[in-house]
Amino acid sequence: MNLTFNDKKVAILGMGEAGMSAARWLREQGAQVICVDDKAKDDWDKTFVSWCEESGVECLSSSLGKEIFSKPLDMLVVSPGIPVTHPLVAEANERGIFVVGELYLASCMWTGPLIGITGTNGKTTTTLLATHLLNETGITAVCAGNISPPLFDLFHKNDGKTCAVLEISSFQLEYFPQTHILNLKKPRFQAAVCLNVAPDHLDRHGDMAGYKRAKERLFEYQDNKCVAVLGKGAEDFNVVGQVVMLKDVRCDESASKLYIPYGNDELEINISGWSLNGRHNLENLTAAIICAHSVGSKLQQIEKALGSFVPPSHRLETIGVYNGITFIDDSKATNLHALITGLKSLEENVVLIAGGRAKGEDFSNFGKILASIGNGTGARIRGLVLIGESATEMAQSVKDYFKTVVVIQGQSGQEVMKKAVVEAGSMAKKGDVVVLSPACASFDMFSNYKERGQAYRQGVEKAFNNKC
């Protein structure tokens, strides 16, 4: 029996999209809700604050947050952006108060099948594709989690049959507890995926070991009837479900058939309708197929559904072509592994726009790594335009490998990106591609990678008079 929240006292830390969603749902369940954020109340979403006032929900800045402990507290629900070292999280743990993540709580309360997808790169594409395959093959599915919206926003579809496909970040997995919480029903992921593990978010997790531990936690929510899909860097994870190793997946010479080792069998599926290039996208495809298959999609139905999938924005998305130069937005490439993976999927020479706020990665070998990526006809990288906080460090690393390097810095992200596009366009030749692939977070100049990608698109359109 799942926990009922009527008259339970629950504090929610972090008033972003996830925190606000959890607050609304918990209040609907009759919980006494207190909302806390590091920002002052005046800086919160105005509509949400009005709802809180109308609903009897208390709002506190974290400077006053210790008031949540003045009376017995049943649970602290934490948004993914809040680190586990936050003083209120630490005090709740010291007091023996149950601390859970917003997505964990929603997963506990979801009554239909669950699929969980994590990994350093490829999560969003795989989550969207798995959801598409399920819906196209007659199994109702929704996607939520790190991809947005929060799962609580979709509880009007929580009918016991609808499958929830969840993109789950390492930040969210940190708040998947390893001990039993009250009488919450432990979530069970029929399919769990870790696409890959490469250095990322080391500023939060400390080192690769901590980062891998967070990713591995997803597989603790499975049994031996579930399926575990493991990619590079995750092959040594401790799992109990039936394992599919992405490294063992292969294609025929024409890339029209995919062969997936699955237990004692090998699944064969026609992928002639699949349009995305690159080994990484074949691995994303494999994971999505296994996810859909695990909850009942037939392979023949999946084959028919592949051709109608529309890939997400800001992931090697072609914006347009001007004077024979193709402009590609890969703003979602927020770490070095994602940048390299994307570049290896391209066949043309590249002018690269990179930089932003580093996430704990070491860029001392950045130039050497880029120089090693060739396409058989000479240097892959024709020139670089480096932007943001990491630009100077990157420039130092690449100076011995590339002659054409420009550093652009400034306070306005829009202006910096516009200048970067003009510089990159002047470096490129007909047949080249200009790629925004930052290998960094966006928060030095933009609120998120989507805003950065949109600034890139606008910069291209303005620079080339809307002719793209």
C-alpha cells in the first residue's frame, strides 16, 4: 500500500519546475506543504506564489529555512538542482527526516510501467524515441523527468496502464534513497538504461567514482524479470536484470538491419527507416527498441514506427545552409564526450564554436583530442571560435594544433554568439559545416542549453539576412 499524504507535513526544497510541480501535487493530496528556495520569495514565479497564498502553502527563503524543523517534519522533498551538501539537506539527514527526490517520489506513486534512461549523453534522444515507439505500437506512454515536464504534471494520466519513460540525471539519482522510506512503494523499472558514462558534473560528484555510483543506483530498482541496458563505462555495473550490452550490437554492411544479442537469442530488426547517423545513434536506437520491447511492443511494429521519429532540437540539428556552408546546432553537447561523439558522426570539415562554463572537466588535452579526429582527407577542424568562461583555457590547449583560433568574450550571450557566428562563417569554405558544440554548460551567459541554441540560430539568421 502506498503512503497517503493527508495531514503529512512535507517541506520542498528548490522552487524550480520540479519543485513547484511536487508542491501542487502534494497539496492536492492533503499534505501540509512548506516551500523553500535559496532565492528570496520576491524572485520566485509570481503565479506560483499566488497559488501558495491561496492554498495555504508557506513560502520561505533558505535563510529562514530552518523553521521547517520547528515542528515535526515527515519528509523533505528535494529538487535535482539542490546538491546533497546543502545545509537543509544535511540537517534533515542528521535529524533522521526522510529525504527524497521529487522524481523518486513521483516514481513511487506511478501505477503503470516505468522505464528509466540515464547516461552522460543521448538520454533525451533515447527517451523521446522510446516514447514514440511505444505510442506508435499501441502502448500509451508519456515521457518526463529530466527531459521536462516533471512526472507529477502528468498524473492525470496515471491510470495504471500508461507507461512512464523517464529521463533521469545523476542529480536526480542522488536522491533515489538506498533505504526504505516510510511505506512508499519502491519503484520498479521494467527497463533501465545507462547509455554511457564519461566525465561530467565532476564539480558536483567529486570524481568519476562518485558519478558512476549515482548512475548505477538506477539498477537497484529492478528485479530479475527486468532488462538492464549497459553502454560504455557502465559495463561493470552491478545489475540483477537481463543484460543487453550495447558494445555487442552490430549492423549489416548496408546498415539496414540491426542485430541485438538478447539473452540466448539475437533480435534482428530492419532499421532502413532510421535516419540518424553515427554509432552513438545506433546505440540510442538499440536502447529505445529494448525499452519498447520490454513492455510489449512487437518488433514488426517497431520497424514501421522508426521512420516517423523526429529527433529533438539542439542535438546535431541542422539549422540551414548558406553559400554551401551548413550550420548545425549541437548546444546540448555540454561535455567533452558529447562534443567528440557529435564530431565523429560528421563527414565534412568543421569550424567549431565551443566554450562556456566548465563542469569540472580537464581541458588540457582539448587540442590534442580535436586534432586526432580526422576524416581521411586532412584535418577535421578547419578553425575554432571559443567563447565564455572556458575560452582562455581552451585556447591555450589548442594553440599548438590549430592556426585559426578566435576567442570571443563578453557579458551578453546574444552578442557573443552573434560575433562567434560571423567569425565561424568567415573561416568556413563551401562544403564545410559550422557546429556549435560547446563541451560546456551554458550558465555563464545563458539560462540553459536551449537558450544558447536559440541564440545561435538567431545569430545565423541575422548574420546571413535570414537566407538560411
